[in-house]
Amino acid sequence: MTRPGAGERVPVRRRASTPLRVWTLTGVCVAAIAGLFSSSALALGQARDGLYVLGRDAGPRAMATTDLYLALADMDARVADVLLMGTDHDLGSGREDALERYGSSRDRANEALLQAASLTEGDSVEERNVQEVLDGMGDYERLATQARLFNDQAEAPPGEVDAVALAEYRRATRLMHTELLPKAFNLGLDSSAIVRRNHGDGQRSVALGLVWVCGSGTAALASLAGLQLYFRARFRRRFNPPLLAATAGTVALTVGVVLVLNAGSGHQHDAKEEGLDAAMALARAGALATDMQADQSRYLADPGQADAYQQVYLERAQQILFRPAENLDAYYARVDEVAAAYPDLPGGREEGGDPGTLGYLGERAQEAILPGQEHEDALAEVLECYDRLQEQDGALREAAREGDTDTAIAVRMAIADSGNGTFPDCQSALDGLTELHVEAFHEGIERGEAVLSLWAWLPTAGSLALLGLVLLGVRPRLAEYR
């Protein structure tokens, strides 16, 4: 069957079906472009929501809840220091300074509880834990105040806490360590779990969004290619410039959205893993260290339970920086090895039977180090300061064993002195390292938001431009059939 010649008339049925096919193919293109817009807008919106939750909502609140343990531990440490000072109010940085810091830590604990309450809203179990900690703080303050008043009334000299005051303090510190601190620690872990769950849900939503964007982009390209091929076959036109431009624009929009989603997801992942998670781990190390160094005052103030406090000190120290050691003397030597060997860490699989240098300041902290000499130096400073703290702890306990209580108390007060004490120096070094990770967290969030901010309107503008190009390419062909 031969084709109609140039002078032959096209059958009426064929003329009637051509516009219908053009309109059908055009409708498919429009629907595919609309699908690309919808999937892009949804995926980008989910990426923005994930960054907001991590960077402006759950992330900062979770970080704040880790401060609860630190604040509570510091409250108990200050009470122990005040009791140990007895009538000598000028030991170390002084009784007034200790009480001021007690009040400051109490305020921080209340603020952290408010943050925890907002993060656990809707979870009846966690809300009850928050309320129990709040109630327990009231009971603790009552017992701690009574202990201080009884000791003042007895005019107890340094290192000789009044028996009645000591009994009240034992009740207070028992309440702190069996009820308040475990609940506070669990609240911190639960807040981390909430962040981890929200982050995981967000990452999965973005991954699914990528699938939909790629699928809808492919569908849009296929529909545009089909319309282009139909025009080429039906109208003997090799190229349709508007449709070619629409095809190129579809490729650009699809690839752009995919790249932006990947970039935003990467920045969010880095903000959480290298920033928030590392900062929270170091904050927990600081909280444990605060409680650990307070055991020195408890060790001196309560000789009847000195052995128990010494063992608890070692257990907490091992959580902060673990090296295999059966007693404190062995631990001091092991910590000194770590500080001297850094940036290499002693132990590991190569050394049979030695699990390595573990804990918050061990391999975990080294793995979280960010690129740059500043970060390596910050961890080195923390380890060196931690080593000095253990050296002074050894001197304190040696003096106590020899019966030189005055020297032991003097060493303890030098450690805790808020002006130039070893522990405040360690806290400052640890806070500096933590702040580097907090900055990395905020930087990751800001980078992710910057990448996504431009694409708040580009999918809409791009989709409208694509639709305009499709109509511009189709309109002249339909005009031939008017």
C-alpha cells in the first residue's frame, strides 16, 4: 500500500485521530512532569523536616538531657566537699564557692528536666521517670541540707564529719546514686534513641524519595521521548526544539534533585555521627568524671565506706578510659601509658589478651576525631589532664593510708579548686573537645539547610517551565488541524 502523495488528501479519519493522539501524549507528558514535581517536592520536604528535627528540635533537646546527669552529680560532689571542709571554709576555692556551684548545678538540672519532659511528651513511662527525678531532687535537697546543718551545728573540723550529718549524707547520696542518677542516665540514653529513630526514619524517607524521583524522572523522559518520536514520524520533523529543551530540563531537574537529596542526607548523617553522637558521648564522659572525682571527697569524709568508694572510683574511671587493671595502682600506670603513647593507643587485637584502650576517651573518642590538628591536640590535652588527675588521686590515697588526713584533704581541695584545680582543667579540656563536635553538628545542619534552601522553589519553577515548553512544542502541531 503506497503513501498518499504530496497532492493527495489525508483521510478524514486520520486527520481526526492525529490531534487526539497528540493531546493524549501531551497529557501523559504533563502527568509525568506533575509526578516528577510531586515526588521532588515531597522528598525535598522530608529532607528539610529531617534536618529541622535533628538540628533544631530533638537533637539540641537530647544534648541538653545529657547535662542532667552532670548537674546532679555535681550537686552531690559539692555537698561532699562542703562536709569535708568542716569548719575551715577557706579550703580550696572555699565553702561559699561550693554552695554557689551547688545552686548553679541545681538550676541546670531543673532546666535539663524541662528539656527531657518536652522530648518525652506522650511517653507515659518516660514522663513518669522525669517526674520521679523531679520529686527525688526535692527529697535529696532536704537530706543534703540537713546533713550540712548538722555538721555546722557540731562544728566538725575538716575531715571529721559529724556522725548524724554523715548518716543524713549517706541517705542523700544513696538516693542520688540508686534513684536519681540511674534515671537521669536512662533519660539521656532514651533521648539518644529518639534522635536515632527520627534520624533513621528520615533517612529511609529520603531513600524512598530518591526512588520516586528517579522513577518519575524516567517516566517523564520516556513520555517526552515518545511525543518527540511521534512528531518525527507523523510530521516528518527531525527535531522539536521546545521538546528537546523540555527533555534536557527534565534531566537537569531529576539529576539536580537526586544530587541535592544525597548531599542533604550526607550532611545530616555527618551532623549526627561526627557531631551530635560524639558530643553526647563526651558529655557522658564528663558527667561520669564529675561523679568519679566526687568519690574522692566521699572516700575521705566517710572512712567507714572508704573501700567501697575506692572501688566505685575505679569502676567509673574504667568507663571513662578503660585499660585492664585489677586495682587503682595498676590503673594509674595504664593511664600514664595511654597519655604517653597517644596518638597510638595501647593494646588491641595484635596484643593477645589485651582488649585495647576503650571507654569514652579511648577508641571511641579517637574514631570520632574530625580532620585537623586542632581535634587531635584537643583529645591529647584531655588525656594528659586525665593522667594528671589519676596521679593526684594516687597521692591523695597514699596520704590517707599513711594517716596524713590534712595532706589528703589538701590534695582533694587542690583537685576540686574552681580557680586552678586539676579537675576543672580537665573539665575545660573536655568541654573544648566536646564543643568541636558541637560545632561540627551545627555546621553539618547549616550546610544541609543551605543545600536544600535553594530547592524550596526550584522544583515549582522548573516544573512550570517544563510544562510551558511542552505546550510550546505541541501548539504549532495542533494549529495545523484547526
